[in-house]
Amino acid sequence: MTLEILTPEKKLYSGNVYGVMLPGITGLFEVLDKHAPMVSALGKGNLKVLKTKNDTESYSIQSGFVEVLNNKVTVLVEGATAL
């Protein structure tokens, strides 16, 4: 699946991934390949990009939203920094 992490200033990440773990407003949740379409609000916390089952990359994010549609995950956040 394809993942894009966008802030108002720049595109922080774009590429094919195994999955992504996100800080929802009510707790952590994970999106994997062929996930059902959805839109969700995100809270402040850590976002973990699962490039493969064993290779990860993490970001500290501010609040935002995530959209999952047609095997593409778009994360829109107010701010983010790589960990």
C-alpha cells in the first residue's frame, strides 16, 4: 500500500509500506494492506511507519487526520518531526 504523510509546509514521507500505526484520538490503531476505506481524527503522539515487517521509521505528530482509500493512506498533520 502507498503512504503519504503531509504537513502544511512539506511532504514528510511518500512510498510503499507494509503498514502504519497511528495515534487515534481514542487510542492507537494500525492500517495494513487492503484496509477498508475510512477517515479518522488523529491525536498528538507517535506514528510508526512499517516499511517492512522488520524495518520501521517513527515520527512525533501533532493532531490531524488520516484517510484510507483504494490501498492509499494519506496522513494530514499540523506538524511532525522524525524520531
